[in-house]
Amino acid sequence: MLFFQGVNVRLSSSNPDQIQKRLLSKARRAERARLRYHTMDPTVKQLQNARRAEMLRKSRARDEELCQMAENCDIMTLTEETRNSVIAAQNRRARRAEQARAKYHRMDSDERRQYNAMRDAQRRQRKRELEARQQQHLQEQIIIMAKEEATKPHTAESTARPQQQSSQQHSETLTPPSENPSTGENQQQIFTSYEIYPESIY
């Protein structure tokens, strides 16, 4: 990586002519971008700054994820593409840290006081956001556990009811003829008349 006139250039070729052309091309594009920015209306410039800040925020968040990935696992177990992304993210983070240190040392006492106050406010904000996310995650886990506990008795009752009905039906089939409470004898059905059906003639 080469830093030329405020532009970072990745040296992917060993040909000096190609390197020189790439340096000049990137420098011209950067100069045109600066000119466009200075000629923008204040409203357009504000939108441009907001878009750029959002892009930088997402880029830094992605770099932090890649750096944490490298800290939590063996980098050699990752794919080559992911490994290259992790190394590039680590280099960008180190470069940003070095630039921040150099900028801090150039500040006077008042600027350092304001900068430290801003950093403290940012740390407190991040801490509050982290605590809020943890609290939300805890509430979600409590709701999930409550739903699981609420479904357990219903499941047991629904499975026990068919078993109870089947056992009741089974006991009814095995119940002997009821006894007359006055005589103590079994009540049996007695047929007093019969119907005679004529024999069929074939």
C-alpha cells in the first residue's frame, strides 16, 4: 500500500509504468471529487457528509467484526478470502489508530479537553446501548421460557384426556350385568315372545 498525494494505492503489479499510471489516475479522481465537494450547495454537502459518515460507520463495524473473528478463532482455519479480509481490516484499524494518535498529539490543551469529553460521552453512550441490548435479550429469553412453560401443562392434559376416555370405555365393556339392589340378583333380559320366520324356498 502506497500513500501518494492523500490517496492510498494498492500495489498489485511490479510494473513501474502501471504503478505510476495508477497513482496519477487516483490522484486525478481524488482532485475532481474535492472540487465537486467544494462546489456543492450546503444542503447537498450535508447529505453527502451524512452518506459518507454512514458508509464509514458500516465499514468500521465490519472491520471490527472481522478483527473479533480473528481474535476468537485461528485465522489459518478461515478461507483464503476471509483471511485476506481479516488482514485488511486489521491493517485499516491499525492505520486509523495511528492517525488518531497523531491527531491527538497535534491538539492543544483545549482541543484535547473537548476531545476527551466527546470520547467519554461516546463510551457512556455505547455502554448504555450495550446494556439496553442485553436487557432486551434477557426479556426475550424470559418471554420464550414463559411460553414454553405455558404449553407444557396443556400438552400433558391433552395427552392424558384420551387415555382417560379409552380406559373408561374399556372398563365399561368389562362391566358385568348390574344387580337389582332389592334382590341382589343379576338383571337379565328375558324374551317372552318369539317371532317365527317362514323358511325360504330355494
